[in-house]
Amino acid sequence: MEQITVLGAGSWGTALAIVLADNGHEVKLWGHRQSLIDEINTTKQNKKYLPGIDLPKNIVATSNLAESLNGVQTVILAVPTKAIREVLNDVKKFADDKLTVVHVSKGIEPDTLLRISEIIEVEMPEHLLKDVVVLSGPSHAEEVSQRHITTVTSSSKTMSAAEYVQDLFINQNFRVYTNPDIIGVEIGGALKNIIALAAGITDGLGYGDNAKAALITRGLAEIARLGSKMGGNPLTFSGLTGIGDLIVTCTSIHSRNWRAGNLLGKGQSLDEVLANMGMVVEGVRTTKAAYQLALKYEVKMPITEALYDVLFNDKSPKEAVDSLMARVKTHEMEDLVNIIEKR
């Protein structure tokens, strides 16, 4: 059994701390709000993010980052993507040994267009970084915290590191597979939030299940198109971090990206939606990054482009959906046809 630090005391960080604690590890749960830390230690609950869930006794919360890293060789990075650089800058001040950094956030940094594993490699000096691992898949924190059956994927450039994280987390409720395709795993996990936002919009507009099924299917084509161009394995997008994560995020009320899109579809502005959500909606930043990536790699991503116009160019959701439906006719398997024609 190990001492492991989870950086981020939100819903996902807390849920993963529960999994690790259930497996017998001593877990330090770090957060920056002292009131939340005190509540967790006093009541053994995180009422803001996981109401009604009792936390195991071997989870100890702290707001002291130096203390949380003392004697630890593995950290779980469970903070929003926009906070990752800031947190890592603090981590490297206090870390005294090489760390295996396991990131569980799903996003791409706008403008730099870096995946999260790449940000970690940039920010963490070589003498403090042992391995970078991504843990991703169809997994709502609310269900994980209730020990509902969940399957995820562990991925790293180093297969032994992916297997090490698999061993840390796997139990009868939380099954972990490994996949060496870290690019595909990260791209699938990040871009599904874009499609979930769009799915919420179609539901908010009242367009029904037919429209959502089409959106999910064509959304997967977009994700695979860009991910493959960036070096991901096309087969990864048919797995847990591709279609699996896409289904759960586009169809569940637990999905904050779906909920945000739903409010947009019902007429709220983006500022109103973000204020009402009270939590980070990763799909907003990721839409900007994916739009930039599509331009860089010259990849067609019509759903992403339409959502970008809604979020950043004040296009109405209905107008964006109508523009998607008015696109010129094409072959469903257009990418496959293009490959065959080139050969």
C-alpha cells in the first residue's frame, strides 16, 4: 500500500481518492479552500461536490501543498486544465523526489494547443518527473463515489507506468484497462466535451433523440479525423476513451458539459450559463483549442466550427444547427473514400 496525493478536492478528485482509499492506500487530498478541507476532515464528507457520500477514514485532506507532497511518489492531478500550470509551478517548489504524475482532467490548452501530458512535461523539470500517465474514460464522479461499476483506461508512453496506475486503481467496481496510445486517449477524452455541449444544445432546442444520435455519430467522426491526423490510433476512438466517453457525456444529466449546452439551447447566454453552473465547463476552452487545431491540421470539423460560432461569435444555437443541416451532401464514409481514392 502506498501514500498517494490527489491534487484537487472537487468531485472527480474526491471520487478517485475514494477508489484509492478503498484499495487500502493512504490518501492525501489537497485543496486550496480551507473551509472545504476542514469540512472533509471533520465530517468525512465533501458536501459541495459529492453530497451524501461518506469518505473513508484513510483520506486526509490538507490545504498545505508542501505537506501533501511529503514522502509521496505518485500524485493524481485532478484540477481544471486552466489551473494545471499554476499548480505544477507550486508542486515543483516542494517535491523532493521524482514523481509519477497521473492526470485525470480532459482538455487541450488553447493557443499553445498542448495536450495535458505535454503541459506536464513542459512544466515539470526532468529531475522531478518519473512518468506521466493519463487516466480517462466514461466515468461520472457521482457514480464512482457510489461504487457503481465503471471502466476507464490508463495510458502512458511507458507501458510499465500505465500498468502501475492500473494496479493502484483497479478493484471490483473500478476496472482499469491499459492503452499505449496516449495521444488518442487524451484527444478522445478532451474533444468529447465539445460534442456533449452540442448535444445539450440540441436537447435544449427540443430536437429529440434522432438529432442527438446523428450528432454523437458525426461527432465521433470529427474526433477520430483530428485525432488520427495528430498521431492517434484510429482504433482508440472506438474504445472507452472514444465512443464510450462520448456516449456517457452526451446523454447523462451528470455531465456538466451537456447541462451547459442544454442551458444554451434554452436561450441563456454563455456568461449566464457559466455563472449558473458554478463549476468549470471544460468543453468551452476545448472548443477554442479544437477549432485552432482543425485550422492547423486542415481537418474538417463542422460541429466544432458551429459550436465555436455559438460560443465566441454570438451565433444563435438554432442558426448553428440549421447551418449544419444545410451543408453540401457528402458520403457518410468520406474519410474512408478519400483514403481509397488516394491509393
